[in-house]
Amino acid sequence: MQNYELMVIFTPVLSEEEFKLAQKKYVDFITAGDGSIVHSNPWGLKSLAYPVQKKTTGIYWVMEYVAPSNMNEKLKIQLLRDEQVLRHIVIKLDKYAVEYNKRKRSGVPTGNEKAVEV
């Protein structure tokens, strides 16, 4: 079992319910493939750096999960077939990235915070 992070940019025309259903679809896909979800973080509507399919915004979603490595190809095929997905990326996390994400979620200082001037 490996640790992964999935970032998906969905089309901005999705309603709140459709966005939640799309998230649930991929969470169910991973759990059905003997994986487990570590953390799910919907970022919401953000501007894109450049237009994708004539759209300048997208709904971002980041999910950290643990799964067998052979499941990622099946997941990528599902993401490519989904018309609601503009872009996606799957990143394999090393032990340092897993620890960093865990510390960031718990609120422990990670050392990357901006200094606050008084």
C-alpha cells in the first residue's frame, strides 16, 4: 500500500450536489479497490492559470489516500472518461510528504508559514 494525493479540477458549471456526488464517486472507487481515504479537502471555485476547454475557472478538490499501486491506472482511466473533470494529477507521497500533510492538518507549525510583522 502506497500513499497518494489526487488533485482534480472539475468543470465550474457543477452545482453543489453534483460536486459532492462527483467526490463521492471517486471516494467509493478507491475504497472499493481496497484503498482508504486519509483526508479530503474541497478547495472550491478558483481561477485557472490558463483557459481549459474555454473555461477560466474550475472547482478544485484534493484528496489524500492509501491504496495498492495497481489501482491508480484504473483511477486514471475513470478520471479521463469523466466529462466533469477538466484536469487531474495523482502524486505518490513519500514519508516526508505524508508527515508534512499530517502536521499541516493538525495545526502544528510546519516551518513554511509566513512571518507576521508587528
